[in-house]
Amino acid sequence: MKIGIMTFWWSEDNYGQLLQCYALQKYLRDAGHDAFLIRYDPRKDYASTPLLLKVLKAFNPKKLWNFCYAKIRVFKSKQEQAKNPRNFKEFINTHIQYSERLYTSYNELKKILR
């Protein structure tokens, strides 16, 4: 049986997500199924926030602090990853079967299921 796996897979710093995907795929393949990862990135699929709402949120001190703090954490994380590469892409390419196409919307996924 052909089985598509959908999971959070695009992070560059989460061992758990990759190991979970690898383990599930390996289990299904060992059971005789054709299992593969469906590369789906829903981040662009959500409706964008209206400009007025963005401006109102920007004046909220707690939200502004959280936004700045998150940006600093991402920046520091990228610096750390540059110093100590974790080779996630190499692991994915070597050990995980995945769809060639990257799906970016739910409607694209619905089309392939018909």
C-alpha cells in the first residue's frame, strides 16, 4: 500500500521531528508498504494579517517584546548552526523518501488525492 506521511519536517534544528519521520517511515516500509514523506509547507497557506491589525499589534508592548525576542533567538540560532552544522539536509536526502514536489497549499494536496 502507498502511504504518504505528513509531519513538520522543514526545521533545521529539531532532531525529534526528523527521527519521528524516519522511524515511522522505516516501520511502514519494513511492514511492506511504500511509505514516503509528503513535503507540505503550510506557512504560506494562511491568510495574511491585515495591515491595520499588524500596526495595532506593533503598539502592544508585550507583543513587540515577544517579536523582538523571537527575532534575536532565531538570529543566535542561525549563528550557532553556522558554527556547528547538523547536516539535516544530508540526513533527509540519505534516509527519508519524500515527494519531489513541495506543496504549499491545502488545495494542492486535495487535487492529488482525487
